[in-house]
Amino acid sequence: MKAITHLAAFALAGTALISTAFASTLEGWSTDLEKAFEDAKKQDKPVLVEFTGSDWCPPCIAMRKNVFSKKEFVDAASKDFILVELDFPKGDKEVKEKNQPYAKKYKIEGFPTVILFDSDGKEFTRFFASQYPSTEKFLGHLKKSLENKDLD
């Protein structure tokens, strides 16, 4: 019985650590959309906003691990975009409540959703990030999105 209690405690602690790790801010990403829009205007850069459930959504967790946390992705994408992550974690009610108005404003219907905004804050495309599950595919899609935006 003692072994089961220790095993349960260990599993619970591990789950808490994993949730905390997933809910942390990604390097190279902002969590402040309003500041990102200000920076975008100053730098004349579009904004990439990822809406995610970093500690409970399997496709979101996979995208974070395989694409968004990769130095290669952050270095390449941040040349063309201000990167913003708006998280809706189950493990952090304060963060979820802070970001909820944005989910409502932009009518987010699922995760992980990415919206691209021009430097004036006007949306020019949106898509489910998990359609592009590798750094190469995601960056390729971003490039096409920018090219199509420039044709407008």
C-alpha cells in the first residue's frame, strides 16, 4: 500500500511539473497582444498570434514541441513577424482569463488557431497550426501567406 501511495504522489508531482513546463512562455514569443500591435506599427511588421491550450490540447502540445519552441522556427519567423502566444491553460486560471477577451473578439473556435495581422492590426489570414506540423511546412505556409497578402 505504501508503494502505491508513493507512486501516486510521484505521478502527481510529475504531472504538475509537465503542466508548468508547457504553460511557460516560449523564448522569442510575447504574451502581450496590445504591445505586439504597437511594436508591429513601429517596425512595420505583421503579427503572428497563436491561440493555444498549452497544457491540455494534444495538437497544441505537439506544435509547441515540434515547431514553436524550435530556435530555427523562432529565428526565421521573427524576421518577418512579431510572435505572440495567447494561451488558455487549464492549469493557470489567471492567464486564461486574461486572454479570454481575445478569443471572444477574434471568434476562436478551436486550438491551435493562428491568425496573421498586418502592421495596422487588420487580420489577413487564419488557419489551424496543426495543418503544418513541422518547422519547414509551417515556415513555407507563412511565406505563402505573406506573398498572398502582398497581392491584395
